[in-house]
Amino acid sequence: MVYFSTTAFSALAVTFAFLASPQVDAFSFNSSPLPSSLSLSSRIKANTNINKGTRTNIYSRSADTAASFTASSSPSTSLSMSSDAITDTTNTGSLSNNTNERSTHAVVVGGGPAGLLTAIMLSKQYDASIDSNQKIITVYDRLPPPPSPTDPIWDDVAKFYLIGLGSRGQNALREFGVWDDVANVCTQVVGRKDWSPESEGDEGVEKIFKDRPCKTEVLPRDKLVGVMHDHIKENYAGKIELNYGYEVTPVDFAADGNEKVRMSVSKCDTTVRNNPLSVGTSNDEDDTTCDVDDAFFLTANMVVAADGTSRTVANEMERNDKERWEGLNVVQRLFAEKPFSIKRYEDDNRRVYKTIPMKIPSDWRPDLNYSARTKDGRINYDALPADRNGNYCGVLLVKEDDELANPNSDPVKLRALLDDSLPQFSTLLDDETVEDIAKKPVSYLPSFRYAGPRLNQGDRTLILGDCAHTVKPYFGLGANSALDDVVVLDKCLDESNKSIPGAVHLFSKKRAYDSKKLVQISRDLDRPGKIGFITFILPIILDGIFHGMLPKIFAPNTISMLQKEELTFRYVGRRKRMDRLGQVAILSVGLSGVACGAKALVRRVAKLTGRNSATVLGVLSGMAIFTSLLKKLAVITNPNFSPADAANVNDKME
């Protein structure tokens, strides 16, 4: 979710989209099905070989069963498909000389915000006014089309999770001419009001952000997709083709003499737009099924994968490199390129959530993020505005083993907990709402993952966005960094004079390590218990002290630095390492200086009190060095302190 960039861990307004939409049998695969015992990759390769040999026409489109919506068609208020069609295309493309496969200039895998913005960027890069041969950009997504921004479905504010667009995201959308359309459906958030565990109902601390480069704009993630979808239909007729209900799996990353990428495109059994961030099980898997036997083949000059945690392209890159690496001997591995892989962290601080619709009172500001938590760290509650009418979407975040982290939990116990620990919000929820909250199943946040050591496979395939770097929806880094990836790719194309191999390798060089640092830094801020104290709490305290005393030498805390668009994640990681070394050095020198300077005093005090000199020295040194630390620690008395408490700690240290 996200992703709310104005406050640490405050954008957990997570919601769901369940948009039923039937399938379309737009393409038929005319070869005999292969045994289901074969792996997906083996079946794809086998089907490829079969059809190359038999020249079976696997790209046959049925006029009776397929429907196409072109970008030149008039806009409608919703994307309700007629008959059984879910394809929304702007162009039917062209067949290559091999009639078994279709050909297009570039394929974007994934129709989320990053995927659609990539399509717009590529279309601008290869515009007909610049290149006499018009280049078609083709987008494939596993889900049905998004709802229109004006669809009544948005009235149900607890169905959709919210994202906060900060400077990175806004500037990316502005760069490619989409921001004005997006801004029209956003709700601005200018600050927050937070209740600490010790606060009474009316004692929340309100803070208005005045030092941010822009105001955070909040909207449902799928509404952003809907706006971009409509923008493409209205402005990119004949340039961008949108296809829904299909999965893309690479077959050959260096086809046709390394001039193309060959892919298999399978029809997916997807009838609803599930929340693309949340997962229904603890292993981050979705339940979408795609039929590899009902597929067609496609070649493209360039493939950009932005399919989030589905990672069909990234997974095939990993499998491909694993096979290559296993085929090398020990000597060859010393000189070979390191294999591409996905680093999958085990989530040692897993929390689950339920979404809550909430109407704020008329005397509450409708442009704030509201948050609170219980004393024992059991519950964190965050709420963001879902519209401009005072309707909020709240997120109830609990530990996975909590009794409330189950469907059909006890509404009486939930009400009692809310009344006792979160009274300021409990009064806003009627009994029916509380009962619905108790009944609904929980959703899981994604686990931390990153791809590396590169983000490309060969010269013509790359990954970006959540596909390359998956973080939990704290700090607004997910959606915003994904959109920022598109800006970086655009600059790489400019710098390489539109050379696809040049841009692909340059993007990987610029962004691979940044993706790794983004995930590592974010994960350090989410560790539990003693590890979390060392990687998160203690650094926050030290940064607050040293930046306050020596602002020209020591940078602000990590949370603040992550919000600055001009700073790369690589730079943030390197700068904080330097700060830690400086802080340790100063503390060491300080301890030595205090010990030497207090030597005479210690002896004097020891003589007067009759105590051992070492004992007196330890007491005085501890008092002198750690007084300020103890003051900071006073606000972190909760042993179950979680990342969702970061914003409050940050404020008290300013």
C-alpha cells in the first residue's frame, strides 16, 4: 500500500478490489496439449518446437468470441465488457513472417501504474513524429481491465487500498503528461494526527508538514490504474495496445540472432481484480491460473517486466540463469557473469491487516493521516482519506498470531479492545461495522525481495518496479520508487540514443544496486525485538542527537533521507554508514576524554565517599554520556515497539 510518503509507516490504508469480469477466448492454440506432468517451462519449449516444425497457425482470432476495445473508441464510465470479453486493445498488431507468432516493437508485462507509465514513456520515445515507422507498444496484464475513475464502485472505500504519491511519483507522472488527470481524483494529505499509547481521546499530537517538496496526494491504487488506462485510450490510439487476462513467459531472450525476445502468451483464468498488494496466504502466492496449452507466441524488440510480485519474467530469468550456472565448471564460474537471482527474505516481523471504512466527525480535518496504537504493541491503526467528503479507509494492523487475525473472530472482544485502547476511533464505528471487521479474513503484506545482481537478461529484457524491488508499504517507497524507475529508463534511452541494448544495460547499471539498497534499508526498519532496536531504533536516536548538534556533519535520520527525491537509495545507505562510523568515533573519543578529565574528580569523590575509584568513574561517565540517550529512550518503553510507531518517535526527537 503502499505507500504513504509523508510519514513513516502511515500509509497502510489497504483495501481490496473485487471486480468480476468474464474471460475472452481471443486466441486459440491449435496444437495438441502436452502432458501436464511437464513443467511450465518445458511445456512452453516443447510447444515452441512443435509449432516451429508444423507451422500450425496458433494465432487465430475468433470474431464470435473475441471483442476488442480500441483507444479511439469513446470513453465510457465503466469498463463493463460485453459478452465474455476482457480484452481492451488499441491495435491487433501484426504477424511476423512466421505465421505462428505475432510481432510488436515492445512488450510491457504488467498493467499496473509502473507498467502503464512505461508504455506511455516508450510510446513517446518512439513517436511517429520522430520515427517514420510507427512503433506499437503492447501491454499484457493478468487481471481484467480496471474500473473507470467515475465508476460507483469507488463508493465502497474499504475495498481498495490507498497509496500516497510523493514527489517521486508525482514528478514521474508529470514528466509523461499524466499528472493533471491523476490529480483530479486525488485527496491531499498535509500532515497527521497521532495518538500515543498514553494519550487520551482528545490528546493526539497534530503535525502539519511544511518542509516537504510537495503535498502527498492519496488515491486508491486501482483508481490510479483506471485514470492511466483512460488516458492511454484517449491519447494513444494506434500506439499502445492493452490486453487483459494474459500472462507472458519468455521462451528465448536472444531470438533471431539476438534481435528479438520470443515469448509465450497464455490466457489466464482471472475473473476479479484482487488487491495486487495483499496476498491471501502467507507465502505471497496468488490463485490466478493460466493455461499454457492455450497460448500464442510473440516476438518483440524489447521487453519490460513490471508485473509486481507475479514476476513471471523475473522467475524465468532466474531459472534460465540457474541452468546456465549449473552447466559451468569451477574454472568457468570464476570468469562467468554471476547468475541473476531473486533474494527472498523470510518475514520475521509478519503482520496482517483488516480494512475499515470510517467517516470522520465534521470537526476533524479531512486532510490528515490519523493513527494510534495500543500500549502493548498489539494493534496499530492508520487511516487515510479515501475521498474529499470525510470518508476514510482505515487499516487495523495486528500480529499474525493474534486472535483477531482470523476470519469470524469475536466482535464483542474486538469492540472491547477498541473501546479500551482506541476510543477515539471506536466511537466512529457502529456495531454493524465492527461485526463486519471481525468476520472478514485478513490480508498479508508482501515480503521483502529484490532482484540482482543485474536487472536485465541479455540485451533486450529488463525488470523494474515491484518486480525488481518489493518492500512493505511503509514510507511511500513502493509505488513512488516504481514510477521513478520509469523516469530512469527514459533517461537511459535518451543517453543511449534510443539503442535498446544500450538502454537496457545502462538501466541495470544505474538501478540494480539502488533496488538492493532500497529493500535492505526498508527491511532494517522492520526488524522485530532486539534486532529492530539495533537496526532501527538506536540509529534513529543517534541521528536525532548528532544531526541536532552537528547538522553540517551528520545527515538527518534514514526516514527523512528516504523522502528526498534527489537522493538515491545507494547514497542514503553509504551516507548512513559514514554517519555510524563518525558517531562511534565521537562516542569513543568522548568516553576517553571523560575518563581522563574526570580522573582527578573520581579520585577526589572516591576519597570523600570511601568508594572504589572504578565504581565512581563508571557512575559519573554513564551519567555524562548517556543522559540524552535516556531521554530519547524514554519514549520507547514498549518492548513490542514496531515500525508503525516510527512517526511518533521521530516527532518527539525533533
